[in-house]
Amino acid sequence: MTHERDLLARAVEHAATYLDGLNGRKVRARSTYEEMLAAFNEPLQQGPREPTEVLDQLASKADPGITAMGSGRFFGFVIGGAVPGALAADLLVTAWDQNTRLLFVTPAVAAVEHVAGQWVCDLLGLPQQSTVGFVTGGCMANFTCLAAARHHVLAKAGWDVERDGLQAAPTVRVIASAERHATVDIALHYLGLGSGTVQQVETDGQSRIYLESFRRVLESGEGPTIVSLAAGNVNTGAFDPIAEAIDLAHEHGAWVHIDGAFGLWAAVSQDLRHLVEGVERADSWATDAHKWLNVPYDCGIAIVAQADAHRSAMGAKASYLIQSDADPDPFELVPEFSRRARGVPVWAAMASLGRDGVVDLVDRCCSHARRFADRFSAMDDAEVLNDVVLNQVLVRFRDDDEVTQAVIAGVLEEGTAFMTGTTWKGVAAMRVSVSNWRTTAADVDASVDAVRRVLESIGR
Ligand SMILES: *Cc1c(COP(=O)(O)O)cnc(C)c1O
């Protein structure tokens, strides 16, 4: 064995040991950030060190500060696991070390990503001619798509925003839900459109926009307009009335963007497809591969129906003109100029799971979410707040903010499971997001039991 091969084998050994131990460890990190700083905080020495020793030290020192996000009992935020096929391919991507920018220079990874993009559009029922950019996550997917939107609506108004900027441009109206995801606002900040100027649409008891409010807001103005809709609210998992809203928005000449970081994957399931009916008529879609497709961090996907808007917003004009007949180079579809081939693990996830495997992953997570909801509903002191239409459950204890927060803190500390909190419609709630291929019914039961134990330990 060469030294490098030996070192890589050792890295894989450490990785496999970690993964083998996932189910047996506390889900939360056992050490705090301060303790980890103390462990690592030392001056950089002058000379080199043996990389094997560096690796061993990293693995052993970091271990207590690693949160088992890949555990089948991690239900915080919306965090996917990593299916083995994608995780293994990601290691290869690291070894290949391809700067995925130009078709000519990195043909293999560019082709694999192109096919991955087509497969994703196929699975999600989106137009096959869409252009697809592999970005770091849903936030940058929203940014990329909304940049394409900004280009398009201003070009229609006779304005070249890439050349002339926004300072003297026609005003762009942005219409979005009052309960849109925070990253839509981040994207609007980056784009110079601002979030305080968003025309907000009121939401119903499940966090979906009211169609009538949407119509009123649409009709209240004119000019270049961008609409952002949600496929999967981050708290409830609920969907805006997508088909009707898209058609209304298009009647008003607006660009329609869909934030579907996890919710777009409902499209793969026979039982859930109705939630995203009509979604293919939108103009752009942001989704994540690192959430429900269970690709390791990081990978988001920006999908745009109109290639020229996508390339004009992200690419360099000169090369766009030269290459107008060819497939776009990867860099023309993302904010980055240099990046890893993060679309390759996306391909590997789908190739290893097959269509049936992706459908099963989504359906299984939703059925576990319903199991959570059923078991919570059977408890005296718990109330499920949302209609569990997807993989998200909101639960509140003794109808009391303090008790609910104490349960969340107590469950975290106990370590069997990991759930996070939120304030939803003005009250505290615990969020359960089932997004990992590893989660089993036994994980759900063990987690509900942990919640019950903690709740019982909290005096009335
Ligand atoms: C997670 C999420 C995002 C942001 O995605 P990142 O991958 O964290 O950048 C955007 N929208 C929704 C609805 C999400 O759930």
C-alpha cells in the first residue's frame, strides 16, 4: 500500500466506525462548543505532522462534539440523512477534485450532473427542457431562481439588470406568503430587492396562502412581478394552492417561483402527488438534495424553465453568446465560479435507489410522521397542531408554552431523540421532521417513549 492509500483507507475506517455507532450513541452532541474549542485550541506548530496521526486525533477529539444528524432518531429542523450510495459517491467526488465549471474540462462530472438534473426533473414532474444548477442548498437555489426571475421580469420591461443594475430600474414587485421561509428573504436581500417591501399574502390555519388574499394583492399593483409560492411549509409541511395561484399569477404576467426545499418531493408519491398538482406550470423551482433525497451535505438544486433567463442571471454574457447553441456550462447555472461536483452524489442517490426507492423513501417518512401524530394524539397531555399531510408534525404539551419548551429541552438532554422547537401561530410547539432513510417504526416508538418520559417528569 502506498502511504496515501493507507491514509484514505484509514479515513474510510473512521467514517465507517462512526456510521456503525450512529444508532447506539446519544443523538445530541455530548460536548459543547466551548469544550470543543478547548480541545482544538492550540497554536499551529511550525513543521508538518504525520497525516495519519492528524486524522486519528481529529476523529477522536471531535467525536463527542458530533451531533448524530444521520441517526434515524434525529428529527430536528428538516435534515436528511445520507443514503450509502450517495455517501460513497461523495468520497469519490472528493478524490476526483474536479472544478466543475466547464463541459470541455470536466466532461465526466458535467455529464453525470446533466443526467442527474434530467432525472430530478423527471421524478418531480417538471419540464424536461429546464436548466438545472447544483448549488449549496435551498437558500442558494432560491437565490439562483429569483435572480433568473429578476432578469426575466426586468428584461420584459426593457431593462438589462445584469448590465445596468437596480438603481434606476423599474420597481420589481415581489409577492409572497406571510409565512414564507426565511431563505426567500435572504435571497431577496442578496438580490437588492429587499424583504421589507414584499407584498405579503395572508395565510390560513395550516400556513397556506388564501387564494382570495393572493388575488387581491396581485390586483393591487402592476409592472414587473415575481411571485414566490411554498411547496411544503417548514413548520406544517402544508402546500400553497399551487395550481390556482400559478394560473392567477400568470394571468397577471408574473414569474412564479416555487420554494420546494423538501415539499417538491411529494411529486414522486402516488398518494401525495395531488399536493403539487400543477407545479410544472411554474417558472422556477428550488429544492434540496441534502434534505429528502438524502444526499450528504451540501446540495441544493435550482431549476429554471427558461434557460436564457437562468444563464443570463448566473453566467458571463460573453461566453453565453459564444456558446448559445451548446448546452450551458455548469458555471452558467450557479452563483459559484468554482465548485465541487456536488451533483454527482445526487445521481448516485437516484441510481442506487431507483424510482421505487425514492418513492419508498418519501412514503416511509410520511408514514412515520403519521405514526408520530397518532401516538402523540393518544397521549393525554399532547396535542398535534397541524394536519399531517407530509413529513412534518407540530405538537404541543399541556397547551402550555413553558411545558412545551421544557419537553423540547428535556428530550434533547435525554439524548434518545432530537427534536427542535418553533413558535407557530403565536404558541410554542415541538417540531418533528421525518426526513431520513434510516428512521424505522421502532425509532418513532422509542422517540415517543422518550417524550412521554420527559413529559411525565415535569410536574404539573
Ligand atoms: C430548508 C429550507 C430552505 C433552505 O434550504 P437550505 O438547504 O437550508 O439552504 C428553504 N425553504 C424551505 C421550505 C426549507 O425547508
